[in-house]
Amino acid sequence: MSRCSDKAALNQWYALDTESEIPFGRSANRLLGTNLTVNRKRDGTITVMAQDCEQPLPLIKRFGLVWATLGEPAGGLFALPEADEEDRRIVNCGSVSVRASGLRIVENFLDMAHFPFVHTDILGAEPHTEVRHYNAEIRRDVDEVWATNCQFFQPQAALSATGGIMTDYIYRVMTPFTTLLYKTCPNSANRWDVICLFVQPLDPDRCRAHPVMFLIDDVSTTTELVNFQQLIFLQDRIILENQRPVLLPMEARAEIPTRADASSIAYRRWLKEKGITYGTTTMAA
């Protein structure tokens, strides 16, 4: 695969790995078609070198992950105050490799319509298949895509849930390859659970997804929480790897949207405005 020449994609921060899981010594990684060498010293110092580059890449350590960029981002990472709340559990769920465009993964994350059919008896179930009207918008003041007033009936909205509930959602896309949702917290009536998905595009049609959760849950074990989240994502991976085209279509006539696709429409419009081309196609299936 050739290297990325899309400046809009290059000028972003990307999660590379969970910091604690980076091995000591040298290890290989990849980002936007570029091979990386990660070096972790015994004192914990981490450097990342890109192929044919003499200087190490800029790094940020946040949310238990190491982030890097191949370009020149306008600033640091997005704000997420919940990550700093002392009573929240930060649960890094490892990474999952997917043979699909990273943009496809973000769009799938925004889609509630697949809950009853892909995540049956967990995030959805028949006959509760309707996606109620919700609001989707590009928030110009923060340059993010938001979907609000989202509701969906879920048999098991979280591992700690004891029965089906009508779950409230707020979706937020911070950068083309990072997204999160705020959802009803079964353990606290006035707070949200936060579930993030940070996508690392390896190549236009191949990526790694790094799910991270910020939860109010003092009952479940970390292993149980990770297994629950990975079960959901592995169900998604089956669908993602069978979507055609593999890359995200940007031609308006390539796929026919419905009312339930309001967030996807806003997301694709936002990507076009940014000039993102990495992981996209203008061809229909």
C-alpha cells in the first residue's frame, strides 16, 4: 500500500496502542500506510519512528493509550472531562483488527438501526426495531458532529443492567477517526457512561479499533467488562468486513440513506468539508 498523501488525514492524532501493552524493546506498528518502529526503554520512555524519517513522531499519552501523528495537528486531543473523574473506571478493551475502512467503523458506531439484528438480545431485539427521530448536526464552534435525543430500547444496555430499558444516547464525532457515545448509566440516574472508539487506519481498507470505556460500575470485574465490549465489537466486525464497497462511498448516489441515517449524513458531509479522502471511494458497490 502507498503512503497517505491526504493532509486532512495526516494532520490528526491517532491511538497506536495501550501504553501498558507496548513491549520493551522494539516493536512494529503501522499508520496511514507508513511503517512505524516503536521503542520502549526500561525506564518507560517510548519513542516512535516513521519509516525514512530521522526525527521521532510527536506523542501524547492519554486515556491509557499512546497517540501519534504523521502531520501537524492544529492542537492536542479533544476534551473529555469524564476521563478525569476519580470515581470512573477507565477500561481499555484492547484492540481489534478489521478489514474495512476506518471511516466505515466510525459510521457503523453511529448506526442504531443495526442493534436488533446484529446485537440481538443485548443492544436491541425484535419487535423493538424503530429508530426514533433524533437530531444530528455539525457543531461549528467545536468542529464536531453530534447526534442528540437518541433513544433505543435495549435488553441489556450495559453489563451491570438487570433488565431491558429505554436507553438514551448522545453520539459525538471528535475527529474523522475518533468517536464516542454518552449513554444512560444503569448505576447513576444523573450521569452518563462514556464509550469511546479510537480508530487507527493502517491502510485505506484495513485498521485497528481501540475501544475505551469510562464507566460508573463498581460491581463488574475488568475482565467481564472487556469481554462484554469485545463481544459487541466482534459482532460488528462480521458486518463491517462484508460491506461493499470496503471503502466509505462519498458519492451521494452510491448508497440510499433513510431517516435513521441522519448522523451518517452529517458525518459524510463533515468529512467532505474537511477534504478527507483516505479510506473513501467515489465508486458505488
